[in-house]
Amino acid sequence: MRSEEARSIDHLEFAEPAPVPTWPARIGILNDYVRVPHANGSSFASQFLYREFKKRGHRVTVIGPDDPDTEPRDLPERAVSFVSLPLRNHPGVHLALPTQRRLRRLEREELDVVLAQTGSAMLEAGVWLRARRGVPLVCVNTIHLPSVYSVIIPESLYRTRADQAFREHVVPWLEQQMVSAYNQGDGLVVLAGGLKRYWEDRGVTVPIHVVPRAVDASVFDAEAGPDPFPAAARRGSRLLVVCRQTREKGVAELLEIFAKFVAPVVADATLTLVGDGPDRDTFAQLAERLGIERRVFFAGEQPLGRIPTFLKHADVFVYTSLSETYGQVVSEAQWCRIPVVALADGMGVSQQLEDEKTGLLVDPMGDAEQVKWRFAKAVLRLLHDPRERERLAVEAAADVRRRARVEVSVQRYYGAFEAAQEHYQRSLRSAERPSELRSLARWTGLHLTLAGMGLLRPPGTINRNQARQPNWDGGRVKAISLDGALGVLPGA
């Protein structure tokens, strides 16, 4: 069942466009990328908000790390980029570091509010600007720390005592660093009601706002292109997942589910994985060991404009990630009228699905093999019943068009900005003031440490298709012809 917080947005579903507030006139968006080098849900959300705020007359500045591969067409109209270090094990990711020159450049933007849509220590730039210039700060929780930070652990240490120690000692410390930073701001945006409780339990005291992401209809209403699936993937039995190819997405578990429970029962069932990442080759090797390499297709990363075509030619969307602060691709699949089977994560995915009505949610608790069997049963149920697939798809498409409207999301951000301004004014009565120097030191220390830990794993191949993602003004985002796309899929 969807949470009460999820249902609470429904009263806004038919709201008229709200008047654009006179404040804030100048919005800063802190983002982990200024150039978006590969598919990244958080950055796509930042780009979407950038365009929507600009469309409503706001001046928007993007704040992020320098990237040596940036070209002029990649940049937003206004940007402040900080000197950065590369994260060696994840090409394309750069860790911003504060310098006096760039901080002064940030001050000169004279921002009214900062929206920190980052999971890195760069959000300390917002803490610093708040202390320095009185700019209200709204943070956005974009990553699930216990899942994401384990990706820096090398394969040889994964699921060993060292990995366990990292999860038990380092991750809680990192979470407390996030809590400290959030509490030095004026509000926290979470994408699901379960995450509101999660951060309250860990000590966040600033106002927390639940703001689910909107779906960009200009992309996902586009007419589907030619069938991108290989000839071996017959219609009616096509399973699809779109995600980054990393451990925390549950891809290994999905391959095992398919090999053990689905492939032996449905002779023509296939599984296609769209996306790339540092663990892609590991997953391909696992598919070979499981004997399903002829029925599993690794499509690689695709431009955002191609994703709707994959979705609209698939039969069931399958999602085994338990690391999602939202999992936007679930709503995108629903928008494209493909039924979804997913694990009930109590976070972002559960926010988007109502079990048996708009999708099938599988309990992830208990014995791992039993969880895999429960997930497989849900998948098999839909593969065997086209009418049930259609029923869920129709219900989900109607639901997502109510809850994922752009105006709903923008109104909620305006509300968070207004609440942040009020919170900042109240905080002036407090004797305690955040230390500018401490913020910069914490930012520098955390990013230097993370850059060092990035040396533990060899660099992964993140975007072997060299798919170009949209720029900040939406370039290359519209539907793209898939002529010739079959060449990237084995068996095509």
C-alpha cells in the first residue's frame, strides 16, 4: 500500500497553476555534476527543476564541480564550478573543493535561496553561504547512504568482515555528518514519506518536506520509436530493468531470480538491462555462469530520449533495488503503461506503487531464497496473464498522471522555500551560529578522504555506448530514433 504521505499529494492533482512568487528571484541549485556525463536520476531531476524555475521567470545558477571534459554546450546559462578531484573508480564523477576565488564568485551571485540537490559534502557550500550571507538553505536527500557508499569497497572485500565493519562504523558516522549538515540548513526535502521518518529517527530537526519527483511528459509522452529489442526477445515475455549497473541496485539478485525461477518456466522469457556501470562486466559474467547469457541482453547506457521506447516495447518492468531514495524509473515505467514488479523498500519505490492496484510489491524481508521466489511468482503471474498486465498498467498510468504532475512538484518546492525563509528568520534569535571555517574544513576533509578511498577499486566503464545525456536546457532530450540501436544488443 502507498503511504499516507503518498496519498496526501492527491488533493493537488487538479490544482490550477499557482502564481509565481516574487521571492525567491534568484535560485541556486547545488548539483553533483555541472556536465551530466552519464544517466543519473538526481541530476536529471536537477535539470528538470532548473528548466521549470527558469520557465517561471527565476534566475537559476547551477553550482557544482569542475569537469575537464565539459564543452560549452553542456553548461547551463549560469554556473559556478569549483576546483575538483576525480573519483578514480567512477569516471565522470568529480569531487568539488572550496577555494577562495570560487567562494567569492558564489557570493557575487547574490542568491535568495540554495537548493542543495547533492549527496556529497559539497552541500557544505550551502551551509557556508547561509552563514556568510544569510541565504536560506534547503537540502534534498538524494542517496541512501548505507547502500551507495559501499560501492567504493573493492570486489575482494565485498561482503567480508571489512565490508561489514564499513557498514557498521563508517556509514553511521557519515549519516551523522549528513544530519549535522542538514540541521545547519533551513529544511530538508525527501522524496518519500518513509525517508521523512528515517531522518527524523536519526536526529534531523529542521522542517522535512515530502516532495515526490515529477515525470517530464515532453519526454515520456513521445511516440515510441522502432522496436529496440533483439529478435530473440519475443513480445509477451520481455522483462526490462533500467538502472545503473552497480551492486546496490540488486542486479545480481535479479539475474539469479531469472535463471532459477523464471527462465525454466517461461521458455521464451528474456531479460534486458538498460544502463551501464562499474559492475556491468561482473553481471555479464554471472549471467554466463548461470547459463542464461543467450536470454539476457545488456543494452548499455541509452540517451534519456530513448528510454520511453524501451519501456513501451517491454512487457513487465522488474526492479530489485533496495537503495532508492525515489527510483524515478518506476514512475516513468508506469507513465509508459508497463506493469511493475518491485521490492517493497519502505522508501521511494513503495511511495510510487500501491500493491495489487498500480503494481506488485514484494516483501523483501526474510530468507533470501524465499524473497527471490516471491518476486519470481509475481513476475510469472504477469507473464502468464496479459489481462492482469493490462489492468495494472492502466491503473498505474492514471495514478502517475495524478501524483507526478509538474505543478504539484513545483508548488511543493515553493512551499519549502517559503518555510526555509521563515526558519532562517527564527534561527537569527539563536545564540548558536554555524562556523564558516568548520564547514569548509569538513567539506575539504570528506572529499579528500573519499577521493583517496576511490583508489581502492580500479576505474569502471560507466558509459561504453558513449550515450550523450541532455544538457541543462533540454538539448537532445526529445524522442530519438532507434534505427541501428539493435547493434548494441547481443543476439540482435
